[in-house]
Amino acid sequence: MTEMTRRRLSGADRRAQLLDAARDIVAESGYPALTIDRVAGASGVTRAVVYQQFTDLAGLVTALLDRESAVAFAGIGSVQSARDIDGLGRGILAYLHAAPTSWRIILRPPDGAPPQVRVRIELGRAYARSVAARHLRIDPDSTAVRILLAAIEELARLHLDDPAAHPEAEMLSYLGSLVDWAAGVTAG
């Protein structure tokens, strides 16, 4: 097969290819840069192929959010079933490493993100608060849990941006201290 010969992909494979291109565009340049033309160009297909898969740009964005949310949260089971703080921290790190681009988009949504991005992020945060609250045995909407989650999100961003400067051991140490702090505040 020559470079000029295009390989026909199944509908599911083509959809995944287009979503990968959309994800990479958003991660690199933000949501305002996401257009049907740009996705088509990055994928080596015509605009019609993108429209066949997603109908319009809103459909593409929704499909991207659905997929990236599912990818990012696929490993959440390891966090839910963690028996201790070290297991919780290692679970968080495992699913960060499993989908770093997805998590970068979620933890630091690019400027110009459509409203449905914020809605998805808030749903994810509510879920994360419920997991943290279950481990601490406190109200998921308590101030301590909200501060804990904000700190964990910042730790995740630091680690994803520069894992050498913010290694796993440092992340686990901070997480342990933060959980101890939250438990102490809520017990007092």
C-alpha cells in the first residue's frame, strides 16, 4: 500500500480516529481551534466524513466529552476500592498515567471550552468528592472535602505537567498529609 492509498476504516475506527484528532487539537490549541475542517485535515479525510460521524461541531464536542470522560474515569474503580490512603494515591496516579491527555483537558480545560465541558467537570468533581468523603466518612459537600479535592487536582496538574519535578513519591506524601489534615479538621 502506498502513502497515497487510503486505508478504509470501519465506522468505529474512523470515529476513534476523528475523536483522537479532535482531542489532540483541543489539548494543543484549545476548543476555539476545534473545527470540522481542522479535524478533517488532521485525519486526512473530507469534511463529509466528519459530518457523517457527528452531524455537526456540537455533536463532535459531545462525543469527545463522552469519550474523554469515560477514558479518564475508567480507572476510578481502583480508587473506590482502595483500602488505605496509599492505595488511593496509587490508584489516582495509575489512572492519570493511563490517560494523561484526557486528564490534562479535564484538569485544565482550555480557554473557550463550551458550557458542556464545565458541566462534565462539575459532575466528575461531585463524584470525586463522594469517593473522598466515603474514605473520610464525612459529608461530600463539606469544606474540608472541597479543599482536599482542589489540592488533589493541583497535585495531579503538577505531576502531569512535569513528572520529574513532581514525582509519584512526592504526590503520595502530599496526599497523605492532606488526608490527615482533612480528617483532623472534620474530627475537631
